[in-house]
Amino acid sequence: MQRTVVVISAGLGVPSSTRMLADQMGAEVVSQLQALGVTVALDVIDLRNYATDIANNMVSGYAGPALADVVKRVEAADAMIAVTPTFSASYSGLFKSFFDVLDPKFLDGMPVFFGATGGSSRHSLVLDMAIRPLFSYLRAHTMPTAIYASPEDWGGSGSNTLENRISQGSGELAAILAIGATAGAAPEAVLPADHKEKRAQRERNEMTSLPFEQLLAQTQRR
């Protein structure tokens, strides 16, 4: 069984330290999953390429073809890596706007390994004061370890290096994704609180409890 991990980078520049961090996190997740015998595909999404589409969706409520395709890729993923630059002690507006246009149920139960970049280590609290609450509200399954990278973290040394922290967080995500994906695993072995099954079950429940007019409208939208 192959796992798909969607990588969301909200970096604005080219090159971008945010994209660099997202790439390192993704590469380490792939490495650790491969060591466990699990095939994984990374689907990298640079939000800067869809900034106009996201803004248009915010004001019109309509996702254009390019953004609609991105939403489908998120919906289909088994897990997410999400990285944002830090602005004014919080996530970027582009990062937040993207999650505002997503249907919240897409993230319900999804394993998420997240990180942030910033110009100073003083902003590291962004991980637990802003980003983790956002994903908790969306009912995502966040990893215990989150990654913050300031300029002094790149190429650092010691026991708490950026590479070591990425390795730890990647191991947490890999352990979850490896459940049920290794050869010989029991057919009933699935991701803990599998977010796709939870979403499907909720939709089935909603479909059976809606009044006829709403049920018909839901069916037509499908």
C-alpha cells in the first residue's frame, strides 16, 4: 500500500527558507517510511502559486480550476506536512487563508506534521500559540514534535539540531503512516481514527438525516 503525504509550503520568496524546511521534513518522512518498508509519494504544493486563486475564493466563495485541483489533492492525502513563515508572531495570511477555504472535514483526523520559519528564535512560540491551535480546531491529528527554524538553526550543531528535531517529528508521522501499510499487515489494520473513513461515515450519516429537499441538493452537488 502506498501512502500519500501532501506538503503545504506557504513561503513567499524564491528561494524560500520555508520551502527548504518543508523539503527537509518531507525528505526525512520519506526516508523513515522507506526504512519501514512503506512506499510513499510526496505531493508538494507551493501556496504562493495559488495566492490569487485563494484571494478570489475568499471573496467569491468559488474555487477556480487550479485551486479546486489543489483542494482535491489535499482531500486525497493520507497525511500532511505544513510549513509557514512567521509574521507578527503568527502564521502568514496566505497560510491561514488557504485553510479557511478548505472544507474543515478534510483535516478531521488527518495526521499533520507542521513547522514554521522566522527571523529570530523569539518567534518559536508560534508553533504552540498559533499553529497547533489552528489544527486542533480543524480536528487534525498533530504530531507531538513541531519544527521551528530560525537563521541560526541552519547548519547548527549539538543534540538539539534542526536535523535531529526533524528526524524526531518525521519518526512520529512515519510510525502512524506505517500502520497497515507494511507487507503482510492485517486487512483490518488502518490508520488510527482514519480520517477518510471518518469523513465518509459522517457524510453517510448526514445524507440519511437530511430533509428530502436538502438530501436532493446534496445528491445533485455530487
